[in-house]
Amino acid sequence: MQTLTIAITNDSAIKTLHELEEKHFIKIVSEVKNSSPAVPGDPLSIAEFQQWIKRAEEMPTVSLEEAKSIWSKKKKLLADDRFSMT
């Protein structure tokens, strides 16, 4: 299962998502609190920003070649899944 946070500005798109929810392909969750600085919201304090940077620096890294390989596999899975949902 993957969780996405998206902002939808088109009524037709919202209707389509509700139709997918009725078919049990997706679940719409309202009012999810996300404290990630990557999404809109309240600005981080200096201390929170410093903690965020520290955590990012401590995270493991992968080479560019490995990242491309992983993405290539994921992209293929996404393409295959798109055609199997019918």
C-alpha cells in the first residue's frame, strides 16, 4: 500500500477519485497531518530545520546507477499495474 498526499483542484478529477473509492481501488483519508517540510504548511523553526537537515545527512545513500536501476524496475511495475487494473 502507498499513501499519497495530493491537492485536487478539478471537480471532474475529484469525481473520478470517488468512483475509484467506490470500486475499492483506493481509500480517501481526510485531514491527514503531515509534518514533512516537503508539503505546504506551517514553516519550520530553525531548530526543526536543523534537525531535519541532520536526519537527512544521516540517512543512507545510493549511487546514481543504483537509483536509476531501482526506478527503472518501479516504472516497469507501474506500467504493468496500470494495464492490469481493468
